[in-house]
Amino acid sequence: MNTTILGKNYADEDQALRPLPPTRAIWHFLLAGLGFRLSIYTFLPLLIKLGLAPFEAFAVAFIVPTAILFALAFGLVTNENVPITWQTLARRFRLHKLRGHDVLWVGFGIL
């Protein structure tokens, strides 16, 4: 399959990582979304009632589900029986080096 996104051809990329089937992808996003919804609409008011400042409660309500998803991502990578190195993680999570215009976008986003 020949895929071009923003001028880059991904036909030669490693195709070992296949996309999830739609039904599994829906379940993955649904469960993650429900976790965030539960955290924001249930635990955030509870943390505020327990006496945390609103900013602290907001930070905890977002950091906890994000940390759970982050741990799950790394836990599922170890199930693939590949060595955990920077190169394998970068390929698995499709991390690329930042280019000049990427840094500019980050700078504009901070402003």
C-alpha cells in the first residue's frame, strides 16, 4: 500500500505493526474515554470535596488516567517479545526526530 502524508511516502516503512481491526479499536478508545470521563466527572469533584485545590485536583484527575494508559502501552510492548531499546520503542510508537518547523510549532503553541 502506498500512503503519502504531507509529502512523505510511507510505502517503505516497516509494515510489521498492523492497525487494529475497527471493533477492537472502538473498544480501546471507548475504555480509555470512559476512564477519563470517570476521572473528570467523578473523581475531580470528590478530590475538591476532600480539600484539594482545584488546580491540584484537576492535575491529579488527568495525570492518573494518563499514567495508567502510559503503563499499559509499555506493558503491552513487553508482550510482543521484542527487546526494549530506544530504536524498537521509537519504531513501535512511531516516534520521529523533530524537524525545524516542528520546533516552531511547539514554540507558537507555548506562546
